[in-house]
Amino acid sequence: MKILKTVDEVRSQVKAWKKEGLSVGLVPTMGYLHEGHQSLIRKSVEQNDRTVVSVFVNPMQFGPTEDLESYPRDLDADAKLCETTGADVIFHPEPEEMYKPGFCSYVNMTGLPDALCGLTRPVHFKGVCTVVNKLFNIVQPDRAYFGQKDAQQLAIIMRMVIDLNMDIEIVGCPIIREADGLAKSSRNIYLKPEERQAAVILSKSVKLGQQMIADGERDAKKIVAAMKDLIGSEPLADIDYVEMVDMDTMKSIDIVEGHVLCAMAVRFGKARLIDNFILDMNK
Amino acid sequence: MKILKTVDEVRSQVKAWKKEGLSVGLVPTMGYLHEGHQSLIRKSVEQNDRTVVSVFVNPMQFGPTEDLESYPRDLDADAKLCETTGADVIFHPEPEEMYKPGFCSYVNMTGLPDALCGLTRPVHFKGVCTVVNKLFNIVQPDRAYFGQKDAQQLAIIMRMVIDLNMDIEIVGCPIIREADGLAKSSRNIYLKPEERQAAVILSKSVKLGQQMIADGERDAKKIVAAMKDLIGSEPLADIDYVEMVDMDTMKSIDIVEGHVLCAMAVRFGKARLIDNFILDMNK
């Protein structure tokens, strides 16, 4: 496995592969890889001849008061995980390689970013769209892999690819959880031991919401209220939002029908954690 | 030569060409083709194995009070010109093919659009960036051709391609003029006979500016003032702007040095015409 630092190196590697008729999968990440990322890499290795994992903590998607500086990094561990999982290349550029002097372009959208995480992270999805667009143009993969844990991000990337006619298949992969249910996240290392224990309330509230729907409840407000009550019962939890929206438009819904996303963001000390479940009620 | 109406048709045609190892040039236009466009097509035919001309009057780059509805269209004449010039495909989509239900993504940039034409046409370059980005993704050309007449557009597209790592060479081509100097433009048909005669003042002012610089003048304000005086001597001319800017940043300059764009937009009756000259003072 190779670690490449420049756009030109990645481009010529991918061109060489394409000349041989090989398919290419891309797994965009910010590094500090865990089993969630690993499941994406594994899926890509399974579906493509070659897999590129990008490891780039993208400054453009962090707000001025967010955790850009403290975001955890460990390239050696990432490289080991990628290699053992079967990736062929890590693309690990410096910010200066991705954002050259005079850089001023961006990709964004109306509507989808103006909900959920976009409300408290106003520049976040503009940064995500822009960097993912760049990575897609650099690697030109056949398929790209994103976790369902960042459900709004997944919906936004899918929309971008359709709207801008990018010839790439977006593959969404299920949330990977710890044994007690906590969704795997690089930000879990911010949790103090008591916060770590408290954070399990998120996956419990996911289960509660799913159970209520399985039991026939269709009133979105009632489900959200019950989930908020449960999370609120945990003194260390500070709710940013719990919401039920349409998965394709990110607009709030009153009745559980169609393609539904129930998503939450909750703070535990320094960590802002997200969790969700998605249901296609048409199926 | 084929006329294709859907993204899928263009994509499979280009894929077939690429499989044969053929290079592809793209000439994006709004149709009503004249010798200016023809020079772009000719250049593309010269430099590539296959040439696609897109003919699409892009609603997204017109403001609400602009000439979207009245913009001239003549696909039959366009097809003849493309065929005789050696193009292989015209891509002529309907607006509904380019902007599907739920469309909400866009490409834009800060800085470069906030000058010259961007000041009086605030949504214009967002529409241009977005549609050109889409066309690049649909056709995936090796090279794309743009006229220097739309100098700000050329600078913006070049910037977009660099910033978003699009693997495409942008080729800028010189302004093509009528015998009396008027820059060729689809919008020239808006001109009444007396306005058509009056409009030659634009190319005369271009010559004046170039001559002043050749004679050693380096004070941008003096050159612009002299050009404005000349244009103002023509009663039918209504100046939108005459400006000297840095070609790479579109920022106003005081002294003529570096990569310089001197650009103007002037109304004659219903027609808003543009003209310019570019000088690289380092050469």
C-alpha cells in the first residue's frame, strides 16, 4: 500500500489503473479510522479492483469555534488499518495541497444544508461538498463510500452527484456500533469515562424511536418527544437537536411516512455526538 | 454529426470514444452560433479526435429582468455550422434534462464574480459555473474552449477548474470581429441599424486603450477616462462599465502591470454588448 501526498501522484496512479481496465473505489475520511471507516473500506475492496482511502482533516468544513486543531490524528494507525483491510492507496494531502493560493471556488446547495447539523454548523456542508467534489475529481472513482452515521452528509453528497452529473455511484453503509450500542466515532475519544457511559443514551433513544414506529406510532412529534425525554433523563446529555425529517429534502415531517430520517446531535462535555436511524416506510 | 438531447446519450457516446483512445474537445455555447463560436469549434477539431458542441440557453445564468425568453435560437443553422466545421456531436438538452426536480446544488466562487459584469448581473456567474461544471462532468472532455470575449467568464472557468481539480485543459481563443471591428456576438441582432453603426465605438475604444499603452501610458485611470470619453461621444452608447483589472483576481488596478484585462459593457438600445483587451505586461 502506498501513501500519496499530492494530487498529481494520485491522478497518475488512478490513470494507470484505468488503463488496465480496473475499477476504483474511494473512501473519503478525516482519518483516526475506526471500525466504521473499516466497514466502508471493506465494502469498497469487495466491490472494486482498487481502493483509495483519503485521510484529510478538511479545514473548510470546520467553523471558527469548532475542533479543527484538536481533531484526533494518527496516520500510522490509519495506514495499518487500511493496509490490513486491503486498501491500495492512502491519499493524505496537506491543506496547502488542497487549497492553493487564490483558492476561491465552492460547491454548495440550498435547502438540504439548512436543517439538522447545518443549523448549528453553518459552513460545514459547504466545506463538505467542496472537498468531496475535489476528491471525486482527483480520484475519479467508480464508487464512493459514506457512512449512514452522517446521514445528512450522505443525503447531500447523493444530491450533489445527481445535480452536478458526476458519474459516480454513492454507496451508503450502515452505522457500526460499540458492544453497548454507542455509534463508533473519532470524536468518542473526547468523552470522559462518565460521559462515555452516559452517551449510550443515544442508541437507546434510537431503539426507542424504532420500537414506537414498529408498534404503529406515526406521529413524529410524539416519537421525538419520547426520545428527547429519554435523552434528557441523562444529566450529562445536552441536546442540540432530535428531529424527524424527509431523507431526501431534510424537511421536518409530522407523520412518519415515505423515506424518513430520525437524527440527533447531543453534546457530552466537549464531544458533540450524532446518531440516527433511517426507515423507508414504502418498503 | 449527431444531435443528442440527453445526458445518458452523450455519456455513452463519449465512453465509446474513450474506449477507442480518442481525445474529446467540448465547446459550450448558448447557440445562435457565429464566426466567434466557429473559431472555437475549429480549434477543438484541430486539437482533438472528437468535438462536442453544447447548445443550451441556460436559464440559471439569466437574471429575472434579463433576455432569457428573447435570446435568439436557431438550431438548424447551428447544426449546419457545426457539421461544416467538423463537430461530431451537438448536445442540445431541454432545461428539464439539465435541472431535474429537486435540483438545488450550485458552484460559485468569492471575489472573481464580484466585479465587472458580476456587479450588474449578480446571479450570472453562479449560473455559468454551475452549468459549465455540469457540462464538464457530462462530457468529461480533455479540453474545453471559451472565447476571450467573455474574459471574466474565461478567468472564472479557469479558476473553477484549478480549484475543484477538474482534469480539463481550458483553451481561451481570441475575439472574432466584424470587418469594421465590432466583436461578434449573438446579441448583435438586437441592434437597430443606427445602433449597429454606433456600436463600432467599442472596438475603437479598445484600439485607443491599446495604443495609449503602446505609447507608454501606465496610468489605468487615464486610459479608462480616455476610453470612456470616446465611447461617451457616441450619443446612443450607455456605459455600464469600462474598467482595468488584474486578469487573475478581477481587482481594479491603478498602474498597468502584470496580467491586465481592460473590459467594458455598454448598452445600445436593448443590446448590452461587451468588449475587451488582455495584455500580459510581463511578456
